[in-house]
Amino acid sequence: MIDLSPLRSVLYLPANRPSAIARARTLPADAVILDLEDAVQPDAKAAARAAAVAAAQYGGWDGKRLFLRANGIGTPWHAADLAAAQGAGFAGVVVPKVDTAAQAQAVVAGAGGRPVLAMIETPAAVLGAAAIAAVPGIAALVAGMADLAKALQCGADPERRPLLYSLSAIVLAARAAGIACFDGVCTEYRNETAFLAEAAQGRLLGFDGKTLIHPSQVAPCNRVFSPSPAELEHAHAQIAAYEAALAQGRGVATLDGQMIEVLHVEQARRLLARAG
């Protein structure tokens, strides 16, 4: 299974916007999702799909992962979208509103072996997240908080308190299955303070990265989801302290008054690998 956990910034783009696609090639986003769903009107779906395939084949993505967001299960465009995502240049397909493991299995079968990123956007999906994540072929879970908030009928809150259970459930399901997970979008793309707070919360909860709706969010997202110099220094210090303890015949070390065990060393090495 492809490992998507190193991805920090995952930018949505309308598949039928050539200028946006051209600009995205120059951005430092780790991944781009060409969107055929919400961003495209029904009468433009076929043309947008063709444009997405052409953009993937043209290339020039400079190491970025390129995904196609299909229209939802049961829509007239779903099967053709899954087929298009199997074309050259796409790293996988993003599928909205995957509510059950059975739906996840059907999507994986339709994707023809391409990795599937399942969007968790409904109460049923949150409750079934662990079963969805466990389906072979599901490479990541993607939080879809706007639709979920609507379904939950919860109030708006800059700290996302009504959604914290659901966000944590998505992370827990992904970690149990050993796959990646990505936080939902922040719609306040002109408010960098709000974005930074939401991204920091997402990282604190355990998400690997965050989905984005505007190019201005890419750089701050990369900063938030990258280890800071202080974190890297601490990780190196933890490893050094533990190795020194092992050399002295001890299985536990101390650093700045804190006990360092093998689990801390594993976390430190994971952090350094992510920085690399």
C-alpha cells in the first residue's frame, strides 16, 4: 500500500480551471486534488473529467502527488470518474461520502487497483470509520467537516469543539489501520490566523496533513505540519541520550528530567524521517 503520511498540504482545485491548474504546478503543495465534484456544475462534468485527464498526462507536477476527486457513489458520473483516475499521472482517487465498509469495498473494486482516499463526511461514516479504514485499498481517510457539521446540525465554532469527537475518531481509525489521515479544509482562506489555529489543532489531534482550498494556505500548512527546529533538536537529543544509556547497559535514559524509553526513540526517529 502506498504511504501517503508524508503529505502535509493537499490542495483542491477545480478540474475545469486551466489557469488554476497551471499555477498549482508552481506551488509547494505536497499533493493536488483535481476536483470533479463540488467545484463542477453537472453540465460541465464530462469536460472537467477530460481536462483532468489531460492535466495528469501533461505532467509537470514536480514530484507532487496528483489525485482525482470523483463524484459520489450513486451519481451518474461516478463510474466514469473512477475509470479516469486509473489513467497515467494520477496517484489515486478521492471519493466523497464513503459511509460504510461495503461502499469502500465497491469503490476499491471500481478503482482498478488505484489507492482510494475515502472522505468521512457523515455521521454514519464517522461511526463506521474504523471499518472503512480497514478495507484493503483504502490508503487514507479525509475529513469532510462542512458536510458533517451540516448533518450534525451543530453550531459554528472557531475551535471546532462540536467536531472534535469526529476528528479524533477519524485519526483513531486511520492509525488502527496503519493508513494516512488528512484534516478537512478551512474555508476562511483570507484569515491566516484562523487557518494557522485550525491547522495546529489538526496536527495536535494527529492528522498527517490538511486539505486546502486556496494557494495562500499551502505555505503556512507546510510550516505547521513540518517539525520545527526545536522539535528536531529535541528528537536528536532523545536518541543520543537513549543510545548513551544503552552503551552503559541501561534500557532507560533521562533527558531534562523526563524518562526516555524505546517508544520515545521510535517517535523521535519518525519525526526526523518526516523532516527528511
